[in-house]
Amino acid sequence: MPAPHWIALADAGEEVLVNTALLLAEIDPNEDGSRPTDCLGWMAHEQDIRRALGLPARLTGVSSGLVQDRILDVWQERFRNAVAMDGLLRLSVGGARPAKVEMTFGDGGPIGVLDLDLQTLARLACGRGERSEILRSATVAGSREVIDAVLEVGVITP
């Protein structure tokens, strides 16, 4: 079991993340319409710390909802133009705030299906680990070519 001060530090991340995410939401978009994505990185760092300390993921609350919404918004916009093939992704996020979205890119076509939780979504979007290892906690169906093409451009924050 980690020392109490490390647990307290990991638990403090929620308040910091919420305050930061709310501040970032007030910032005007960049010239290209994008917004800062730092809150995603910070949530990823908090989860990295929790995994390293053997603590369970904490994926509930305001910050988790903001992060999930941000990832889905960015992915939908990015995949329209960045995926190097025609296709459709059906994405289901389970957990505290279930979400289902369909993302079409190119002229549509083959369908890939991803069913995952917020932690898996965030790890994919934040580039946290090897994709094949991360996807072990997801259900992947349909066109694997679509899934691979989507995830090739899915990392939105280093």
C-alpha cells in the first residue's frame, strides 16, 4: 500500500483538474477553432500516478465528464479529415457517463466498433501505453482496418 501522503497527492488531482478544465473552457478557441487540451494530459498524469501507486482509477465526477466530452469532440472533428480511408466508427463509452457516438470519415464504408470505458478511451487519446495492450480492456468488432486507421491519428495530447 502506498504511503498516505502519496494517496493524498493522487486524491488532490480531482480538484486541480476540475478548476483547470473550467478555466480552459473559458479560453477563446485558437484561430483554427481548436481549444487547449491540457486538461486531458493532466487527467492522464493523475491516472498514471494512481496506476503506479497501485490505486484504483478515479473516473467519476466533473473532471471525468469534461475529459470524456473533450476527447469525443476532438476525435469527431479530427477523424473527419485525418483518417486515411473511408469508414465509420461506432464508439461506446461505458461507466459513470455512458456515451455512444458514430464518427464517419471520408465517404463512409466499412464499420469498426469500439466498446470501452473512460480509462481506456483516455489512455488511447493521451498515448498512454502500447495500443495493443490498451485495447485488451476494450471490445473491438467489425473492420480492424477502420479501428487501426482511427487510432493511428487518435492521440491528441502527448
